[in-house]
Amino acid sequence: MKSLFLKIFLSFWLAIALFVVLAILAVMVFRPQRNPTWESLRSTVLADAISAYEHGGESKVREYLDNLDATQHVHAHVFDEQGKEISGRAAPGWVQHLAMGMSHAPHQGLLSPAPRVLTESRASSDGHHRFTIALVLPPGPRVFFGPRGFPVTGLLILVISSGLVCYFLAWYLTKPVIRLRAATRQLAAGDLSARTGAPASRRRDEISGLLRDFDAMAERLETLVNAQSRLLKDISHELRSPLARLNVALGLVRQRSGAESANMLDRIELEVSRLNELIGRLLTLARIEDGQQSVPRIPVSLDELVLNVAEDAEFEAQARHCHVRSVIPPGEWRVRGEASLLHSAIENVVRNAIRYTREGTTVEIHLVRAETPGGAEAAVKVTDCGPGVPPDTLEKLFQPFYRLDDARGRQTGGVGLGLAITERAVRFHGGRVAASNRAEGGLEVELRLPLVAVTAAAPAKMVQPVPAGRTD
């Protein structure tokens, strides 16, 4: 069957029709009907029991009642005037009390029907004794009916059977959806190899078609992304060779040219340097995104990385009369990963903050320990005093080649790859990056990385980056 709509429609239709038919049949077949047989024969049974007792005593009446129980499945007890069972068999207390007129039959339970008991009294043949018989009839089909003839047991069976059918149907319909959801999450997390595992060819409904289309889409995406990454790396590598030759030629031209061409040669050298830096960033971005390398398990001291970045950035910030200050609490700040890649991720954020903060202000780097359900994390918060960014562009800051102002990007030399490399490098190490505007003005970029072997942190202490070293 190729239509999921028909599967759902016919399955529920047939299931409901089946349950209705079973319910009607159960009511028709198992409805208790009055059977006047035992009501008309109880006098005969009582007379035969009394006769057996008078002619054979206790053993004879016991034999008669046992035979009645074995052949007719009717439990019979005969009591004398003192309430003694004349066959010597043990009788339930409620049967004895019922025969003596001291109580009523037990009430019917939810799943167990009330026993049907017939009683009758008769005098012996000599008239000196009086005997009472109690016939406990078999439940028969009445077991399917509860209080007031309500078919509790039959309906319970129908409910259980319908639950099993609906459970199987729900499992059959939702299982591929769950697989599709899991594959979608993997694909959204960056795992381009995620597949749903299309079902066997015999299934041709809409859901199976959706699974196959998803697998085809994921395979196409993986092919395109891998091709783009290979193209980016190949072009970047191919551009490095002519750039190297261009630098050599530039050096030779400087030796043979006069002072009048120095400005033009400096401009050429600057552009070549920018192009070389761009190629380096493209290679770094492609190396992170290729997904073929795993995170190194080497411990890295995150506090030392932050301190080194702050010291280098302080020197660069002097050109804009700015300063860089780091706040690093004493303690263990070890993460697992590649030191050079983490250094580049933090440096890109700090250099971006220096580039756009107001002149004469301070860029601050805070290292904070945060507790999460997944474990302890280190948060590197970089804040500046710049104009900030529009709220609707905060998430776009980490996209490759995205710039708020193309003119400002050309003036500062940015191409929109620094924050993109930061986001991918942090995500590569199992962390995450977020940007937000500060209430007092400026932008705050937070890098979170999972910590290893973290001890309790002491109170924070200001660390100035200009003097070499640090004292805790």
C-alpha cells in the first residue's frame, strides 16, 4: 500500500469495526439467560438426597452429592435443623448461614460474579426431621458480566486487545518519524554523514519516501560542502605560490627602484600581506570545517592563553590609545584541545574589540567559571566600549565574510573571517560562542569551553597584561 492516508484510514476503520463486532458478539453470546432447569429440579435433588441419607447414611448422601458435583458441576450441601452438613463435607460458612436464613449471598465483585444459590427445605419421610438444601450453581457465561449485568470482563478484554492493536499501529507510524528526527538533529549539529537509513523497498508510503528524500538531500549536502571545502583549500594553497613569488619580485624591485616609487611598493606590500593573511584565515576555516580531525586530548592552560593574548593585544592597542585588561581568578583552568587554535579564537575576538572600541577606552577580558548540568565550564568574556551592533545582527556576526559596514571593514582591514573562525574553533572543542550588547554600551562576546580537573576557584584578582608573568 503506497498511501499513508489509506493506511491510517483503513487501519483505524477496521480496528474500530472489529472491536464493535466483538463487543456485540460477546453481549449476544455471553448474556446470562434464565435457566429454569435447576429451579424445577432442586426439589427432586433434595428428595433424592434425603432418601440416600435415610437408606445409606452419611456415606451414601456424600456419594450422591459428589456425583452431582462431578457430572453437573453443582455444589450441593444438605443441612439438618441444627445446621449440620449431613454428608460430612466442609461447607463454606456463608452457604451454611444462607441455608439457615441467617445471611444473604455474597455481593458481586467487579471481576468476579456473585454465586447463584438455590435453597429449599423439606421434612423427612417420617416427619420428625427437616432438611435444607443449598445448590451453588456454576457461574457459566455470567463470568463475563459484572454488577447489574454490565460486561466488565468482556470489555476489559476488548480494551486490552484494542490497546495492543493501536500500540502496534502507533509504533509502526512513529518509528520512521523518530529516525528522521534523530538524523535531522545530527545534521543540524554539523554531522553531514547523518542518515535515516531508508526502509526496505517494499514500503512505499509517504513516510518512507520522506526518509529516502532526506537521505538524498543529506548526501547531496555532504557532497557540496566537502567539495566547497576542498575547493577552498585547493585555491588557497594555489594562491600561496604566486604570493611567495610576488614577495620575491617585490624585494628585487625595491633594490632596483628609487625613492620615488617607495610609497607604491609599500602599498603593494601591504595588499600582499593582507591577501596572505586572508588566505591563511581561509585555510584555518577550511581545516576546522572539514570534519576529518578530532579534538586533541592535550591539556591546555586557558588562563595562560588569555594572559598571552592580553599582553599581545595591549601592545597593539597602543596605536589607538586603548588598553587591554584581563581578570583571571586563581585556580585550575585546563581545557583539552589545540593551543594554537584556541589562541587564535580568543585573539580574534580581542582584536575585533580593539578595532571597534572608542579611543582611550579599555577592553576587558574576564575568565569566569560556570557550573552547568553537563559539568564545569570556563567562560571567556571579552567586552569593549564601542557602538555595539543591531540586535538582529548578533547571530550573523559569526558567519563567514559577514560585515556590518563594508566601508568600515575596508578601512580596518577586516574581511569578516575572524569571528567565524572563533565560532568554529570553539564549537570544534565542544563549546559555544554568543554575542550580546551591553546595557552601558559596547559589545560582549562570550566563549564557553568545558573544563577538566577543575578545583574550587579563589576570589578573582586583577591581572595587568603589560608586566610579564602573573602572581596569584
